[in-house]
Amino acid sequence: MKYLIFAALLSLLSVGCSTESDNKKTTQFMVKVDSIAKTPFAALGDTIEIKLYGTIGTDGCSSFLRLDETKQPLKLDVTAWGQRVSSDACPAVMVYLDGKETKAVATQMGWYSINIHQPDGSILRDSIVIK
């Protein structure tokens, strides 16, 4: 009998003590990348590092989610994603990509194309010479 009462109390505590709403809605969105930083050239076999910059959101309820990447020997397609969690109170801070980095290995000589997909359907393009 004691065990049954203890189990019932435990289940009530785990259900009834939540202080945050379980109905927080999370939305995902594509982040606009304003600029990238990278080297102008690389040698065959080098690791290419590309840093992305832009604004994710205008308050602390927004955050970086992920980078979707498609890598080919002479081409990189990247889409940056953010997320926003609904809340009654969001910290008053700007949230930035702050040089979020993607890497690729130069496996073929030539022009390495970088395509950053934007929320408005446009593409931010750049390239690196692989020698």
C-alpha cells in the first residue's frame, strides 16, 4: 500500500510541477547571410574554411540552428538556418552568425564555387582558386 501511495505522489509531482509552458512554439527560418570570409586561393588537399556573417534575430528568442551543406569537388552550396522559440519575454540582444564556419577539402584544381542560399531566393556567390 505504501508503494502505491508513493508511486501516485511521484506521478503527480512529475506532472504538476512544471513551471514553463509546454506549448512553446518553435519556428525554423532561413538566415540571411550578409558576407563571408575565406582565403582567395588554396592548394590541392587544403582544408577550405568559410566563415558566415549575418543577423539571425533581433532578440534572444532566436538562435542558430544548423548549416545545410551540399559539397561537390568544385562547388559548395550552403543554407544557414535559425530558429525562434515563442516566449512572453525575450532578452533584448541581437543574435548573429558571428563567423559560423563550414569546412571543405580541396580535392580538385580549378575554381571552387561557393553558393550561399538566401531567404529571398537569391544566392550570395563567391569563389576560391584551387591550385
